[in-house]
Amino acid sequence: MAGFALLPFMWAVNFVWFLHEAFKAPPYPEQKQIRTYVIVSGVGASLWLIGVIVWVCVFQECRSEWGATADYLSFVIPKGVP
Amino acid sequence: MAATCVRPSPLTMFWCYCFYITTFLTLVHGDRVMNKIYVDIQGDMACFKRFNGTHEIGCTSGFYGNSGVIHVIQNQSDLQWVYDKGPHKPYVLAIPPQFLTPQVLKQAEDSGKVSGIVVMVEENFNPQVLGEFSGESHCPNSELDLYKASFPEYSGYCEKNPWNPDGTSFLFMSWNFPVFLVDNQTSIDYIKQYYEDFNKPDVNGEPQPWPLLCMELNSNMFGTTNTEVCMRRSNLAGSQLHHVNFCDPLSDRNILAALNPMNASVELPEKSVTVVAARMDATSMFDNISPGANSAVSGLVTLLVAADALNRHKDAKVESSTKNILFVLFQGESWDYIGSSRMVWDMARGEFPFKYQENLSDQMSQINLTHIEHFIELNQVGEGMRATDSLLFLHTDPVSNSDPQISSETKKLLTLLQTSSSVANSSVTLEEVNAKIPLPPASFQSFLKKENISGTVITDHKEGFKNQFYQSIFDDYKNVKYEADGGASDRYHKHISHVASALATTLYTILTDEVKPITVNETLADTLLYCYMQNISCEMFRKFGEKISPSFFNEKPAKMYVSVGENNGLTYLTEKILAGLVGEKVDLDSDSCKVTSRYSVYQLFYSASIDNGTCFQSTVRGTVAQSPAFSIEGYDWQSGEYSTWTESGWQMTGLMIYLKPSVGEEVGLVCGGVVSVLLSLGVVYFMNSRADIIFGLPTPPAAC
């Protein structure tokens, strides 16, 4: 379930949850593998976050310019603004 | 010491509680803090937004309203003071109507110091001091003009000889601040008095210190940009969870009545119907005020009175005539001919007054453009009074009359109107306007776009409008010189009656080929004029409108604005009054007097308050008056073929005044509040931690 639309969010949870295990816990054989996964999850989640922020900014800036397309993409159309 | 403890009886306790509660309620008076700060003043007449295919017009406030320091303007120097000197921006200008001009508003907008405008119309204001004040352009409805595209030799006429010389195009401008109209004297006195007390600059023109009187204006409009955008958004929002009415098409109902019943089972001969038309709508820049005394009521009442007279003189010859008269009242004509263009569109596609119903014997005939013999339109006829008689003008269309057959029919009609006027002894002179001059803005134009029809537009003006206040708040009973208290000495209702009499006499001859003077009911004319122009709470309106909500009857002039939706109280009322005038009373009680089908030749209307319950049977019915643009799939909004006007939705409009202290005082208050909260927290913490010392309480025994 979580893997479908919310995969990047899952990565973020993964990153926070295993942070201690990967870096702070006393060393054990599987730790290296965990560490790789945690780092990759962290990078993926931040890329996704940056992507979302950029998209929101672009969409808000260009919403009125894009006309009909933007209206069809909107769920809530604000009142009283072009 | 042993305390004697007497336990009170339950009854005593009950009385004690009652005592406490009553004392509490009488001593404490609860009121919201908001009501102690703000005073609401009349705020129901806001300038609002409308849209067409390409533009937005009107005004809006911000989402949370606009506020500013009130400055009452009496002359030009007060305005200059605000722009040059006023240190307390933003300002809300309270102006008299003389200052409601595009120039003043433009200057206010450009200054960047104005956040709103309130127009104060005092009870004793005399509109005659105003210069150009008509909200319309020089050439009303010119975008949909008959001559615009196809007939270049006539299309330039209006630019050289404007039909509306007092036009300012004010209606069609867009402002980035709210504008309100206030005509309630108490509200105006509030503003003026507190302005004198707090805001008025001293004798040297120095500004007053805080606190100052401020105003908040709320008129946030939901729609923006143009009809295409806001209709798209309205449709999208309609399909989602939360519905927002970004905008709605201007629409209502046209009203029609056939003199003789038209049954679909009897074939309607070509060129047998004479259409007698008037418009029933006017407009202004503000919500809740659009009197339209000359632009709408004059023609409307003339038509009603003529229809009543003709109906009373309906004899065997009229009933057996192959000709017929169709009385039509158009809605929304002020906004690019909404009603008439819809009727023509319906006729052209063969769905007028509705789609033909198979297997239904009792239904009204289909009418199309070729059935129309003549078209007689009563346009503005209110200002045709002269010292002892009346002078009106007959306008004709030069294009359709280039066809010799149409031309001879038109000539016959004009001659008939003129002779009928003298037959009816109505003291109305009907003068033909030069046949080369194109038609003034009129519903007839919508018909001529599709079909050449003989006809005329009757007006009080030969060239430019006589109506100085066309489509403005001052096109009221004073504008047409109506004196309601004058009774028999009032000349205006006689003028309207005379015009109606000349018209009814003409129609009688059209039907029967015989000449017979038709007298009209002057009292009816007076009553109708009074009801529409001065007081919609009059007895007649109350009787016919018993099913309308009581809030409709507010002792004010009728609001002639077309508005949105099809439940306009005034249109309903007009329809029922026409039904009462041209219908016949039938012996049915309230249960059986019900319309069984909207297609039926006869429609029924029951009123309990007329003669202890009356059932009227008439041919009066309504048809949709909404621009075809909203019914045509994939209509190109920029094409300019049909009206595209829509009105923005809004929550509620309102005006509030309040006293605003200086910034220092405001900051001090907030900081004081924060400090006292922190202080009290500290005190409570301190007292709690040392409760045993302060209150001398023994330490509670440890739990076992």
C-alpha cells in the first residue's frame, strides 16, 4: 500500500526510524547494508520533497496563466483570484 | 468547636438557585465584543462584478474586506487634501453623487491611497445638479448591434450621433476597490457626525490625531477574469464536493400573452401575429437599486394598460379575427438583448414557446419568425410629455425597409398608428423619424437580424435619448416627473394612458380593420406606475404577489435588474398581473385552479386575496430568458454573437464603522495583555508551590 503513491514518504520514515540503528548502534555485520539503505532512502525522500516544493511554487505562480489546464488540475479553486 | 450544620431542604435550595440565577441574569448583560467595537451601517448596495466573454467589470473588496480612515468629501479641495496631505492612508472616501465619475475614481485608484468609496445619497439630494451620469456607453448594446457587422453605412451612425449622449460607460469599468451606495439617512448621519467629531482636519488643514473613524467594506467577489474562466470554474466546482458559485449567467423569464388563444390544433397563418413588445429590465452599478423608470417601467406599464384596454374591448369581431396580438415583455435587454435574442433563437430552431409535444392535443401553437406580421416596440416613452400634449417618435429600420413589400407594410403601420392616435383623441403626436436613420438600441434589432419584419420602435427621443439618467440610480419617478400624491392632477399617468390608448386603438384596427376608439383605465395606469416606481408594497402588488416571500415587499421602488436564476419576484409578479389583466375569471376553487401542464393553451393562476379567492384563466406564460450562448455546446465566448454576461457570486456585503486608536496604543494593548497573562501564570505557579505555607493547610496524610 505505502509503496504505491506514498513511497517517498515511506523512505522518509525509513530514514528516521533506522537512523540510530545505522549510525549510532554498536557495529554488527548487517549494519553496513542497513546504512546504505538508510542513506539512499534519505536522498530519495529529499529529492521528492524538493520536487514537490518546486512543483507547488511553479503551479501557484503559473496557475492563472495555464488557464483551463490548471483549473482541471486544481481540487480547490480559490475564490476571487484570477 | 463543633459547627452546627443544618442541611437545607431541597425546596429551599431550589428557591435559592432561582434567586441567584435571576440576579445574575438581570445584572449581567452579555454582548459580543464585536458589537461594542463596530457599528453596522447600511451595506446592501454594493457595486459587484459582472463578466462577459472578454472582460470583467465592477468592484470587489479583498477576501477579509477593505478598511480605511473615513474622509468625507464635499468639494475638490477635500479630495486634494487626501492625495497631497493625508498621512493616514489608506482612506475610505465618502462622496456625494456629484463625485461619482470615472475621473474621480480613476484618480483615487492611481493615488494608491484609497481603499474604498462610499457614495452617500441624501434624502433631499437633487439629481439635477449632476452632469453626465448615465452608466451606459454612448451606444448601448453596440456590441450586438444589428448594423455592426453587416451594414457599414449605418454602423457608424451612433459614433457620430450618440443615442445616449450622457453616457459615461461607468457600468463597464473595473475598479480594484469596493464601492458602496448608502441612501439611508441614519447611516449617512452617523458617518458625517463621527467624521466631524474625530476626523475632520482643523481650520489650518492639519490632520487630527488618533483615534480616527474608520470603515470596513466587505464585498468580496468570487469570480474573476471573464465569463469563460468563471463559468468553467463554476462547472468544475459544481462537480466537486464543495460548491462555489463563481458566477451565474444573467437570466430570467420573458413574459408573453396572446390576445386570442393560440391552439396548436389550429394552423397559425403566416404573417398573422402582431408582436407588441416592451422590456422589463433596467440596471445600475449597484446591487438592490435599479429603478429604470423611463428605460423600463414607462414601456412596461404602457403595454400592460393597453393589453387591459384591448382585452376589455374584445368583441366578436376580435375573437373571430384571423389576426392575433402577442404581447411580449423581454427580460435582460440591458445586457446585450438577452431576452429577445433567446426568443429569436428559439423561434429559428422551431422551439418557441417550447418544443412541440407529440400526442398532446391541448398545447400552444409554435410561433416562428415568419408568423410575425408587425413588430411594435415600446421603448423609452416616459419623457414625451409637453406642456399640454405628448410627442413621441416612430423609428424604423432602413435595411429591412429597402424591401418594397416590407416598406409598404411599415408605411401602413405608421399611418395607422398616427390616425389611431387622433381617433383615440389621445393628444399624442407620433412623428416619423427620418427613414434613413438606423434603429436606436431596441429588442426589435434581435428579430431583424434573422428576418425582415415590418415594424416600429416608439420612443420619446428623435435623436439622442431624452433620458439623462439611462441605466443609473436616478432613472426614478422624479426623472419622468411622476407625482404620486398628485392624484388626478398628475400628468404622467395621463401621458402613459394616452400612449396606451393610441396603441390599443391601432391594435383593434389591425385585428378587425375597423376603427373604434379604445379608452384605457387611467386609474390602473396610475396604480401600476406608483407600484413599480415608488412602492412595491402597494395593495395591488401584495394581492397578486401573495405567494412571494414577505421580505420582497419593502416599500421601495421595484428593482428592475434582471439578476440571475429564474425566481425573480418582480417577474413573477408582472406575469401574474398581466394574467389578471388579460385573463378571465373562472369559477374554480383553490384546489382545482392549478396548472396541469405548462404547454396548455390556458394557464391558471389562483389568488386568495383578490375578491376572497379568484381563479384567473389566461394565455400568459413565461419562457426562458437566458442567452443562447449558455445553451450552445462549445460556444465561442469571444464571437460576439450572443450576450455572454454573467454575475459574480458573493457571500454577503456589509459596511461597518469603528474608532481606531493609534498604532502605539494598539501595540501597548497587545503587549499589556501578554504581560498580564505571563504575570498571572507566575503568580499561580508561586501560590501553588507554596500552598501549604500560604493557606496553612496540613500536609495530606500519605496514602496507605
